Amino acid sequence: MRVVRTVLELREALDYMRMGGHTPVGFVPTMGYLHEGHASLIRKAGEMANTVVMSIFVNPLQFGPNEDFSSYPRDERRDLELAEREGADIVFIPGVEEMYPEPIRTKVSVDSLTTQLCGASRPGHFDGVTTVVSKLFNMVQPDYAFFGLKDAQQVAVLRRMVSDLNINVEIIACPIVREGDGLALSSRNVYLSGEERTQALVLSRSLRETRKAIEEGTVRTVEEARKLLESVISSSPLAVIDYVEILSFPDLETLEGGSLLSDAEGEVIMALAVKFGRTRLIDNNVFIPKEVHALV
């Protein structure tokens, strides 16, 4: 495994791999503090590509003024051990000055998809994501890029960016990886106290119970599903809801509260963001209501 820290080194390393016929190239962009979710992305990349590139960069553009950029967890040595163990070929670890040598005046922005969910409560966040990812795509020029569905909105936004700008990369969405008790893996889980972590299990439980109620036919409308999600989450005294939404996926359009879930065309996402203390966690479930309704 080769570790590079400049764009020039990255391009030289990739030229060497491509000249040797080690294509296609798979790319896993991360902000580091890696866990099993990231490991699963590296493994999937290894299944589909002959060269696996991972980037580790905590991107300041996607953090708001009151968010945790300076305290975001970092552990480069641990990250490199995991990356090598899982089969990454090149790890790109640029500094902020390498990524943004001058104050950036060009930004990539995706309309509409970024005004819902995390985009509503974190203004400017997705402009930071799309800008840095487009830069990384230009640097790596991968054939495939791998992202976890825990941030399903990010997947939807990046797929639209790639489509609109004719970027020659296929976005591969990979399943959410969870702890044995159901908590979705996140680098931010390290911030949780013992009691907060215990109560955070209400997130996956709310999604699981609501999905079951839809399958059993006891919940039929969008509003009924939203109320059940909120009710289960609110049973946790430490939970402070940021949002609970049920939208079409991947276009993230609002569904009327009184409409039947079974009438929705295509996929639907139940998405939520909840704070436990100072830690904001997200989770979701994507499904096709017509297929679920057929089971009732």
C-alpha cells in the first residue's frame, strides 16, 4: 500500500498503476477515523476494481461555524492499518493547504435535493460535499466510487451531480453497516456517553418497528408512519429530534401526509436525524412500498 499526500504524488501513483494495466480504479472517499462501515466499502471496491484508492480528508467546507471540524476524531495510524488490512492500494491523505491552496471561489451546488433533510438543518453542508468530491473525482478519475447508504441523501446528491455534469464515474451505494445491537456505525459514535449510546438504539428500533407496521398493514399513510417514528424516538428521554421525514427516493420529494404509502411510485426513504447530548446521529431505511404492500 502506498501513502501519498500531494496531488502530484497521487497522479504519479495512479499513472503507474494504469500503465501496468491495473484498471478499473475504485475510489473510497472518507474523512478518516475508519470503522467497519468504511472497511466494507474498501472490500466492495476490491471486488469490482483492480486498483483501490482511499482518501482521508476532513473537509472544512462541509462543516458549519458551530460544528465539530476542529474536534472531529482523527487517528491516522489506525486508519492506515485498517486500509492496508482491507486491501487499499493507494491512500491519499492531503492537508487543507493541498486541497485548497487558495481561498476557493468555485463551488459545485446541487439544487432541490439539498434543501431537505440534513440540507435544511446544515445550510451549505452539501455544497461543501459536492465541491470536495468533484475535486477528488478530478484528481483520481475513478471508474467507480463507493459510498455508504447511511447518508442516503449524500448518495442521491452525488449521483445527480455525476449525471448533470457528465462525470465518468459510477456511484456504488453500499448497505448500512450496524453494530450487533442495531446502532448504525458512525465516526461520531465515539462522542456518545454510555447512556447516550444505549438510548441511541431507539433510532434503528423506530425504523424497524415502523417498517414492520407498514408490512403488517397497521400503518398505511405517510403521516401514520411519521407519527410512529416520532413516538418511538420520543420514548428515549435524551433524544432531541432534528427531523423525521418520509420522502420519495432518490429525488427526495415530499409525500403528502394523508397519502397511502402503497400509492407511492418507486422507492421511499424514512430518514431521521436526532441529537443525543452534543452528538447528532442520522439513520434511514429505503424500501419500495408497493413490494411491502404486496406482502400484506
